[in-house]
Amino acid sequence: MGGTKMKVHRKLFLSWAFIALVTLSSAYAQSPDAMVGKMHSKRLEPFHGQMNPTEYAVAKRRAKTLGGGRNTTLIGRWANGPCYAAAVAGKMAYFGNGGYLEIVDFSNSANPVELGKVLTPSVVEGVAVSGSYACVAAGGDGLRIIDISNPSSAREVGYFDTRGYAEGVAVSGSYAYVADGLDGLRIIDISNPSSPKEVGYFDTGSHAYGVVLSGSYAYVADGLDGLRIIDISNPSSPKEVGYFDTGSLALGVAVSGSYAYVADYGDGLRIIDISNPSSPREIGYFDTRGFAEGVAVSGSYTYVANGDDGLRIIDISNPSSPREVSYFDTDGYAYGVAVSGSYAYVADYDDGLRIIDISNPSSAREAGYFRTGGAASGVAVTGSYAYVADGSAGLRIIDISNPSNPREVGYFDTGDYAKGVVVSGSYAYVADGNDGLRIIDISNPSSPREVGYFDTGGQAYGVAVSGSYAYVADARDGLRIIDISNPSSLREIGYFDTRSYAYGVAVSGGYAYVADFDDGLRIIDISNPSSPTEVGYFDTRGYAWGIAVSGSYAYVADAHGLCIIDISNPSSPKEGGYFVTSAGGYAKAVAVSGSYAYVADVLGGLRIIDISNPSSPREVGYFDTGSDAQGIAVSGSYAYVADGWDGLYIIRNDLLTPPSPPTLASPMDGATAVPIHSAVLVWNASERAISYQVQLSRDSSFGFALVDTSGVRDTLLSLPRLLSSTDYYWRVRAWNDGGWSDWSAMWRFRTAVVSGLFADGTIPDRFQVSQNYPNPFNPSTTISFDVPQQSHVKLVVCDVLGREVRTLVDEEKQPGRYSVTFDASDLPSGVYLYRMVAGGFAQVRKMVVMK
């Protein structure tokens, strides 16, 4: 790829990260070759194409914000990851290790000693140290202020959300100056570290990547807009006094004397005369031949972090004619550099922090290094340990006995790029890209050691173990079956060409189920491992990356979503259900536990899918991780997500922990005059609840419940008719797959006083008027009538010609049974009629007056 093409691509890419993410999805879908390390022969990266390794991660981080979720809780993080930035004070180095700020003593450069590390909510993009504090540019999480007075117990004491994407930071006096991406330069008052506040800002026009201070000026590396010179003599009112278009993409800047030295990506090192800040001019440049990401100056030399080309040392004694005197290939991707004394400290991406002895600039040599994390691509969990396939950083062993504080206890450099891992017994089996299958003895987690390996020939992406065999998904080389009965002497006994790119594999019974990219699911009969045969296949809608098998179903992480395949008949698999995991997302891996499928979605993080009805899967929870979810393992109620550059996330499925108790709403505790015929119990929804149980009793101990209803999906329940003037007690509890909550508080209410009830306290269920008694009568009789609901009731007496002779009732009546006396003393003997009308009801009866 030509430098110009890369430069133009990055300009477009960094201006519109979203376009890059669309490109990402397209590349995943259309070009599996891009996934096998074209750019770095030693590594497999999640995405290359026309990006360098950092660009993919940068796009991901800038397009996402950590922390959104539903029915999930982030319990802990192991945040080892790439090293992007470093600062040095004396023999102490402060640098990024993914989401950690590492504090390391390099007094003995060959044997660095970690003194402490502090977890930040996002990746460490920039670091500046002043006195007892380190100011960290933490990407989308702004400026973090860390108290480093005691490195072994360093802690965050304050933060400020800068609104943009904090790329770099410099400190002078009481102010921190943050290069805040598209939001330009932010000036933060840190005189009170626990309560930082913004006092000024300046919109630099493009994308502020780096900032350095000199005198009354801030020099900002502003991406496409080159070098911006900002007068900060009045921090509350910064103003631009000059700028220089460097031609490419200004990513880093250093100042010494009258010169600014700009790391200008594809255009190398630009040397700008800033003696007149209002009129800067270029006086020299040097083509570093790679991609200049960062720069530092010491004496007569500049030290350029030059991407794939490591560290370049440039003699600038004559600024108009700079010349390279030496270089050192750091093996990783040099992203930033700091210089102190005779050493250059290179932030070397997934190869950690490299310490280069520059006492003789013409003969630089490595004096030491500190290993940071890689890109967490796969994870397996057993017992109290998580085993992370961490890309170029190999196998990392994490103690998760305290999930809120996971800690690394051991690691093993697998040699190439660890993509997948499975644990069986005392061994971890690592799919290690170009280096095939690595078998690591983990009987002592703090001291893992390799006992065997097998070069599978292709690119080992996934691995499953069953009995004495390991089944390796070997990308274009299909399925490889390795006899592991003697781990120190592995041998291949069979293979099957799956035709596309085998990226994932699961074994169940006598079958291997292979996620075969654009060829979907391949079902291989492995009953005879030396002669595997395909018995069935299913072409999924998307691109099969990962697979899990449970019961009669295979669950395929199918790029666009989760594909559920009925494999009850392996020779004729059929789709049982499909769920699109997130808008624009990319389903990469899947694990199944109970009635849930857990999907690692590159853009959507962790997605939890209810598969209790495979034909109708539905999302019930999610957690948006900070980088790109690549791998997943589940143990109990915890999901362990291998999240690329953000390390390992430990996320609780809250649907597997009992919900919180409901809070009652109505009738209020102590309420009176509650209607007996239309009472409704109402409560507030409990977080994570699926359904509720409601109890109603006349006994505060609930020894006998009049109502005991489970499975209520709403937050209200209509009650049957109640007794008049009676005390009732009620309570509610919530349920989900984790069990029952505690009961809510118990509330009491009293029903209204209602007359005319039946003897048992109930009310009529229909209108009616009874035959009078006695009949015949002289001179009086009683007429009874029933009213089931509040109504206007009219009861009249008529003669046989229909003429009204008496009105007995003409009024509104509450529900109940009523009686009225009719006195006929003033009427002659004969037959009379009485008629009741209420609402739509009418009834007539006869009675006889006999004197």
C-alpha cells in the first residue's frame, strides 16, 4: 500500500469514524483475508484492510460510549490492553496499559518493578504528571486526576467530562490543557483536584490529538489542520495567534527553543520555526518512511514514534537539514514516546512499553520493557480463573475469585496471536493464529508452561476439546483434528476442508459443528476422527463466526445476529429462529447457559437473548462494552466478555439474581373507604422483575390468603368483591430466573361501609324485585329488591288500569339488598301492581289487598 493512499485514507477515516465502522462491517463480511494479518506477519488483528492496527481500535473507541445497559451490572474489569501513551518523572514511568494507568519503577531498566496501577473507565490515551498527581486523557471519559503520592495505593480523586474525546493532556501550574478531539482545546482548573472545572476552551477546527505547552502558548497537533498556536496567557480566554498546515495529519507535537516538531503521520517529521508565533514557518522536514504518531525532543535529537517502524532518532542540530542517525524496531506499533535522561520510553501499542537506551543516539538498543495487554479475543472460565486469549500478548490468567477486583496471576507468550482458548483438566488449549495449537500446563496458574504445540498449517481461530482430541477451526484450512492424548507429542489424525473459513467449532456427541464464515454451519461426523465426513450443513443468513451447541440446537454468531438452528436431525438442519443483535452490530461469538444465549457483538457489546422459545428469541438484556466484544464465556450469573483493546469485562446477568422487592402504591397504607366492588391493588415495577405474586388477607400474618395470585405480568391486580367495613392486608413480591425477591412492605386498608348486604356480607349479582310478603295482606306488606351496582331505582304501585297510586322509592341506591313497607290503609280491596325500574332493568309483580 502506498504512503499517499494510506494518508488519504486516514484523513477520511479520522474525519468520519462512522464511515470506517461501516467499512469495518463490510470488510468483516466480504474479506476474511483481511482478518489474517496482511499488515503484520507476526500478528492477527481484528481488522486491517487499509488501516494500521491502531486505526481500527481508535474508530471503535470513538464511535462507542461505555456503560449503557439493561438487566445487567458491570461487576469488574481486567483492563490490560495496548499502550498508547507514557510520561516519565525521574525513574518512574506512568503509562497506559489499556484501561489502567501503570506506575512502574525503571531504576533497573532490565527489571522494571510495578508499584501500582489504577483502573480508569476508558483507555489511557494521554498522561501528564505534575507533583503528586497524574492527569490522564481517558478518551470518551474525559480528564481523570490520579493521586500518585503513594504509588502502591494510587487512586482517582477527581474527573472532568470534557465532552469530546480526550486524546492528550499537558499541565502547567493549576491548569490542565486537554486535546479533546473534535472539541478542540479544553482548559481545566485543577487547583482543587477533587473538583476540577473548565475555565476556557478553543475550537481548533479539526481534531486535537496532542498538546504541548511552552511559555504563554499551547501548541496543538490538530489533525488535518496541522499545528495550531494558542495564546493561553489568559486561560479563561484563549485565542489563536498562528497556525501552520503541515500537509498530512498532525498527531503529536514537541517544542524546544524556537522550534515545534510535529509528528505528521504519512509526512513524517515537520520542523516549524515558532520564533514568531503569529507567523510560523517550516524550515525542515524528514520523511520517516513510516507513520509518525508521536514525537519527543531532547538536546539535539528528536525521537519519533513511527508506527510499524518503531523509534526513529533524528539529529536536529541543524533544523533545516535533519538527518536520521539510528532507529530501533520495537516490534509493535510505536504510538508515543517520552524521553528522560539516557532513555526513550516508547508506547508500543500491544507490545507494551519499550525502554530504549539512547546514551549513544547512533546506536540505540533496548534496555528493558514492560508487557501490557493485547487485544482480548477469547475467554474460558473454570473455577476461580478466567483464561484470556489476549492477541499478541498470549495467554493471560486472571484470578476472578473476587469478581469486582480481577487480577492477573500468570501469563504465557504463545508466540503469535492468541485468538481462542478452551480449558480441559490442567491444560489450556490456545488457538494461536499462525502458530497453530499451543497446549499450556496451568496446574500452577502463576507459572504456566507450554507442554506441546502443533502447527495446524492455517490460521488457528477456535478450538474445542472432547476426550483425547482437540478440534481446531483453522480458517481456510478447515477443521483439524489433533490427538492430544500425549500433550507433549501432538499429532494430526484427521482433517476436513470446510470450503470457506472455519472460525469457530463446538463438539457435541459424535459431531463437530463448524462456523464456516460465508458457508454457514457445517456438521461433521467425527465418530471416526481419522476420517471425518460432512453429514449436513446450513447456509446462515450472514457470516458464521462463532458457535455453541445446547440440546437439539446450534447457536451461531452470524455477524448480523444470532441464528438458531435445529440440529435434532444432523443431516437436515433447519433454522429455528433468528435475532438481529444490534443495529449495525456484528455478532462474533456466542455462549449458552440455561434459557439464555450470550452474544459478543463487536459494536453492540454483550447481548442477552432469551431462547426459552427458540422459534421466537428476544433480547432481555445488554451491556455496551467499551471496545469490540470478541469472545464470551458464562459461569453462573456472570458473563465474561473478551472485549478487544478493553480487556476482560465481568458482567452480571441481573435476570439471574432475584429482583428487588416491589414498592406498593395504592391503596395507601391505612386507607379507608376503599370500594368493596372495584378495588385495585397497584405497585411500582421492580427492576429486573419478570412477574409478581400478590397476596391479600384479613390476617396480618397471612395465615389464610383470600387472594394468592402468581404470574402477574402487570403492576396492578383487580380484586373480587370485598366485605364491607373490613380490614385487609396486602403484599407483593417479584420473580425472575434468579428466584423470588423479598416481600414488599405489608400495607393495610379498610373497605367502605355499605348497607343492604346479604347476611354473608356479599352483595347481589343481579337486579330483581321479590314477591311481597305477606300476600294477600291487610293493611301493610314488605317488598324487597336487589341492586348489584350503583343505580337510580324507582319503585311504584299502580292499580289494574296502570294508574300510579303510590311511589315507594325514587332515588340513587348503592349496591345491596333493600326492603320497603307498603301501607294500603287508605286503599280499597283489590289487585294492585308494583313495578321496579333501575337502569335497563324493569320488573312488575302483583299483590292483593284484602279487607
